[in-house]
Amino acid sequence: MKIKKNVILVIVILILVGFWAGRFSAARAENKGRTYYDYLILMSKVSDLIPQVYVDEIDPEELIFGAIRGMVKTLDPYTTFLTSEDFEELKTTTKGEFGGLGIHISAQDNYITIISVIEGTPASRSGLMAGDQIIKVNEESTEGWSSSKAAKNLRGPKGTTVNITIIREGVKDEMEIEIERDVVKIASIPYVYKIVDKIGYIRITNFNATTGKDLHNALIELEEQGMKGLLLDLRSNPGGLLSQAIETVDNFLPKKKLVVYTKGRVKKFDREFYTKSKYSFNSAPIIVLINHGSASASEIFAGSLQDWDKALIVGENSFGKGSVQQLFPLPMNNGIKITTSKYYIKSGRCIHKDPDEELDKDNEREKEIFYTESGRIVYGGGGIKPDIVIEQDTLNRFEIAVRRKNLFFNFAVDYIASHEIDMDFTVTDGIFNSFVKYISENETEYTEKEFEEGQAWLRNSLESQIISNKFGLEKGNKIAIRQDPQLQKALELFEKFETLNEMFASAADTTDVKK
């Protein structure tokens, strides 16, 4: 028992002060006259007493790991204790492809929340959406789960299935979905094409090791095609590598311009990041589309272009994930990922918003005024606030059910198997009626009003899905955007204004552009 007590005590002390001893000796955590060391002694006394007197035999690992997780839980969702198994999981996520669903998640409100859904993955085909809250995985409650634990349970070999239960804002009942896992390959820039006339369209889904170079090549390709306006779509982009956020901004600013800086309580984690490239794209007005699922590196990119007056930001408030985590090793192959600083962009705005911080008119942080390079007013409060707000359409109950049951994808698979499809394919009345019958056969209920409201969207989504399955995601995307009111509203701005300055002037007079 004496050995066990000593081991526990040593582990506690290592965890609590191994990397911070010198720091806390100089900076005391005062509380009613007590120091941090006082509380450390309290912690060690408890860990010493429990194994001596508790009614059952104590597992030291379970006891100490529970104590660590308790400490971490008082901080933020991004500070995470990593067991040796978690480290292995972390290695898996950095390999670029894995058997999974294709979602980015975060632990919020004591459950797992979907931050974004990767296009062309099992998750997107199953109708999962940013904001969905996963409350069960294979009938097991996710209450209190870390994001790493959720990832471990959601991933698995290609071809295996996982059952999840979600709740969705605006939908009364829980949704149960069975999803077949597949190898998830994440393309950073899946779409590059002229969307209408001379307007270029680039979709950036994440920031991986090649995003800066890929964006550079995409810009040159569109310039050679005579592009006169550029629409950059960063909706539901969860971010990625900071280096690539900076490298993408390189494409639009000259050298030695501040992109982002980090600031924390400890000076060693304060850093500044500047552009390095000589190339600067200046040939066309730019609109950047963002939404609630745009986070981290995508917020740095959009916010930097806004601060330097290089683009008009359009859409919805971004997610507000602007904190920096550092990984520290611990004994026995464990580790801890700690939030050490926050991201600030050139205007001085902090990107980060605490998950429990409400975004509303009474939020004082949202009233903080900052200025762009030319003196335009932008606002704080966390995340990036668009110059022009364009809200996205929400699906009705019937449309949600069709997506949730994966009916577009399944019908498209069956249809392509028995029909010849070419690039001129359109959904005729006969094909659509067959799809409506298929919907009914799959026990999907709807009212006449719901059907009328969703008919155009259903027809277009079916056509997009069939083309995607046959000719690839980009071809299908060109059809899907016809029923994307947020994107179509953005395109109208190119038609209305010839220059970026005209767009800025209009935005200054516009408080809200509704769908």
C-alpha cells in the first residue's frame, strides 16, 4: 500500500507541476490568501487518503485519470487529457485518410456537436449537418465524452456500420441514423470553375498541407480564363493548418503584412505571423462566403482579407474557434493538450468565442468596434461577422427526412445501374414521380404544403446526386448551387457592383440581406 500511495502522489505532482513548477513559484494563484501550492497539497492528501480508507480496492489509473479529467473539464473544450490510446488515435487522424464518417466534431454542452460535414463522405450522404448534436453512438450515451473518445467510437474499418442518434435544432424528435463507414479522403479544394459568365468559384473545404499551393494554382487557372470576379466558398470549413491559412492569405497581400498573432498569459506563446510571398492577386473583386461552420484557419483567412480590405465577407457569423493548443508529453506515454493562447487578426479582433458565450444583441463583446486598413468598421465578439449577412435556407421536416434517410443517394445508385446517363441528363417528370413513389415506399410522411415547398429543391437535389454519382462531385455541385440561395444572393452582388469599393459602400448601408 505504501508503494501504491507513493506512485499516486508522484503522478499527481508530475502532472500538476512537471511543466509549471518554475512558473507557479513566481506567479501564485491566490484565493482567500491561499496559494496554488496549498491546493496541490490538498490534492495530494485526497489521493493519499482514498486508497487507504475507501470501501473497495482502488485502481490507481482510474483514480488519477479521473482527477486529471476533472481538472481539464474546468477549462475549455479544447484542453484535453490524452491517454496512450488517445495518442494512437491522434496519429491516425494525421494520416490523411481513415475509415470513418467524414465529420468534424467538438465536445460542447456535455455532448458531441458536429462542427462541419466533409462533402462526398458517408456523413454528407446521410444528411448530417453542422450543429447536429450526437447524443448516442451504438445506443451508448455520449454524455461527458471527449471529442477523442467520440472519434474513436465513430471510426472503424471501411464497410462496417455505426448507429448514431442525433438531435437537431428545430426538429422535435431524436433522429437515429445508421451509416456505413468509408475511407475518408479530404480534398482541400475540390471545385475550381467559372460559376457564371466571368465569375470564378473556388470551394475550400479545409486547410491541409497543400492548400496554399492549390489555391495559388486555382487563381492562375481562373485568371487565364478571363475571370472578372472571384467567389471563395469557405462555408463549413473547419480550418486546419495555421501555416496554410497564412499561405493562402499570401495570395492576396504583398510581403511582410500581418496576418494573425497569438497572445496568451505566458509570453513564450505570443507570436506574430506575416505574409512572405511576392505574388499578389489583384485582378478582380472578391467575395468570401462563410457560415456558422467556418472555423479556425478559415476564420483567420476570411478575417485577414476583411481587415486588409481585400474581400467582402458574406454569409453568417463564423464559429469562433480561435484558440491555440500546445501538446505536452506526460509520463507513461500520456499527454495533455492545453490551450495556451488565442488568435487575433490585424484589426485587433480576437477570433475566439467561448462555446457558452451567447451571440446576441446584449453581448458587450459584440459591440466592440475595430477598424480595417481603410477605416471600415468591423465588430468583435468572437468569430468573423460578415460585411453583409445572408442567412441560409432551412429545410422543412419533409426535406430533412429525405436527406436523413439517404434517399437521394440510394435512388441515384439504383437509377444509374439501370439507365444510360450523359452530361445532358435532367430529371424529367417521369423520373421525379418515380422518386416520389420511392420516398413513399420508404415510409416518409409529408403534408401537401411540405411537398409543394420542397418540390424544386427535391428535383434539383436528385439531379445533382445522379450527376455526382456518375460524373463526380464537381459536376454535381454545379447543379446543386442552383438551389443554394446563400450563394445565389452572393452572385447577385457581382451583377450589381463592378468594384470591391462599391460593394464596401453598399455593405456600410446594409444591415441585413435576408433570404
